[in-house]
Amino acid sequence: MGNYRIIEFGSQFDENNIERTTINLTKTEVINFIDLIKNEIELATPDFVKIKKLCLELISNLPIPIQFLQDTFILRSRENINGEVFNNSSQLSYNPHQNKIELGRFNLKGESVFYASLPFKELKANGQMTSLLESCKELFDSKSNFETKYFTIGKWKIINPIKFVVLTFYSEAENKNEFVKQLNVHFRNYISSKYSQDDLDKYLLFCSFFSEAAAKKYDDAKKYLLTTGFLHAIKEYYGNEIGILYSSSITENDGLNIIITKEFVDIGVLKLEGVVMFKAVRDKENIKSYNLYPCTNYALANENGKFNFDYIL
């Protein structure tokens, strides 16, 4: 746990008051660990235990960019299928049905985690849109011929600060998102004030590799074993109560997502504040596009997580 350090975003650093230190791994060793992970993930049947172990070697020897999310909310969407209408927070939380969970970006098959999106707005980024697209990749499928789809977005208030690892050091994301750019600059400045240029290079090699892995689209789901192995290693080193911030691949890295462990959600760090349903209607003039708009009132959830809509269009 010696490398554990919380870096508070927005604070100013006084280099004279920061104790300088060094990273024990050489740059060659960092590169070798990364290459071993790359080689393993390309195998027909990657060894997840080995991937996790390699990730743990890096995590235990490098400073990890960790932040707290508090005094805000996050958004999570779920598609309404076959006319179903949700009325309980449990229906909008993580999937509890292990037999229905496939291998995902940060979860093994059968493993429940809480995926959500950050609610900021930029020129091309919108928290609601990011959460909708993440819940239904079919919206971006030009071969899909759906006419109408419904979605429910939950606004989850953060009750207690959420500790998360920052994986936003992906050049494409940084170039598109001002928040990401500021966040990354902050961490670079901190590492520069505490470590040598050589150590900064090691840090950026590590962060960039895992950030890119978290932000890229994959045709083969087994590639998710890399980022899932990273999360499992993080949990082993820092504990189960943690999350990861990463760029949204489905929005071409304009949006930002967060994954929170089931264990963290279960202790009550989140509370559903309210929900709204959206309707997506295929454009008959252009089947590759659709109109998306809210189709219910904003329904507040009660203390037990129950809610009801006044109308549905």
C-alpha cells in the first residue's frame, strides 16, 4: 500500500513542500510488463489470472491516479424491452442476474458491476446521450431496422465520496474533452513535481496503455480481459470499494463513463433521485438516423427507491 496517494484535483502544488521520490521499476521493466500483457491478450485463450498478476505488478510499483467524485450525480440507462415499465431503483442498478451477464469491459462473465456516465455537457458530449448509447449499441448499428425504442435513465445521487482510478490518458479523448484535458494536466503536474522526467515517462506509459485499452472499440470480447484484469488487480491492491473513470468508446471518446464495483454500490454510496424515459424513433426519410426525446415526466424516487410516471408518450 506504500504507493497509495490521493491526488486532489484543483489543488495547487508547492514543489518545495513535496517530498520527491522515485519509481523502483525501470522504464524497460514497465515496457516489458506491458508487452507481456499485450502478448497474453492476443492468445486464442488468454490466461486471466496471468493478466491480473501482471497488472498487479505494475499497480504495486507505480503511482496510481486516484480521484474522488462527490457532490454530484451520475447517469445510468436501461432499455425498456417488450413494453416493460420500471418502477424500482433495483431495476436500474447493476444486473443481479449472473446467468445473464456476458464478459464486459470491466467485468467477467457472470460478474455484476455498475456502469454509468458522467453528466457534464460539452460541444459533442452529453451525459444523457452517453448513457443512452452505452445501454443500446444498436442505436449506432446501420444494419438495425428498429422503428421505436424506449429507455429509462436514472439520476443517481452520490451520497458518499466515490474513490476512482482515472484512466483518461488517451490522446483521442484528451483532444476532444476539455474536462479530460484539465484532469490529465493536473496529474502530470503532480507527478512532475514529485518524480523525475524518467519516472514521469514510466507513469505515462502505464496510464496511456490502460487508458487506451479502456477507451477502444473491440470486435473480440476477449480483449475485455485486459481491462477487467486491471480492475481485479486494483481491487486486490486497494480494496473492493473503488471505481474507474474512462472514456466512452461508443461516443468516439467524447463522453465519459465510470464503473463502480458491486461491493461499493452495496454499501450505499448511491441513491436514485429520479428517472425519465426517452423514446427513439427511426427517421422514415433516413433509416440511418432517429429522433430521440423524453417521453415521460421526471419521476422522483421515494426513500425506498420506488417511482411512478404520470404519463408515457
